[in-house]
Amino acid sequence: MLGFIVWIVVGGVAGFIAERLLGEDHTIVMNVGLGIAGSIVVNALLWLLGYSGGNLLGQLVTGVVGAIALVLGYREYKRRS
């Protein structure tokens, strides 16, 4: 249970950092969702490359990178449609 709560908190912080870095204005639910989804995507890619694990700071960094990638991808999608 504690791991799940940490996962949500780290996802929220990662989404918030990505939001601020990109100058977006999202809801807290969107921040958590982007942070968690971004973390899952980047961690899966890193796992495929042979990198395994990471502490809390590593998870936060991967969440921020993933959330930034998702926000930029969504921006591009909106621009094209």
C-alpha cells in the first residue's frame, strides 16, 4: 500500500515539474496521470536497454522526462488536428 502511495506522490510531483518547465496549466489529476504514465513509459524503455532499478530520485527524473515527452507529444497532436 505504501508503495502505491509513493508512486502517486512521485507521479504528481513529476507531472507538476514537467508542467512548470513547459509553461502548461493542468489539473492535479492531469499532473499525476502524466507523471505516472511518463514514468511507466521511460522506465519500460530503460528496462529494454538493460537499465534496471532506480531510487526515488531516479524515479522522479524518469517521471519528469516521460511527462515532458507526453506533453510535447500531446501538443504536437493538437497542433496537427
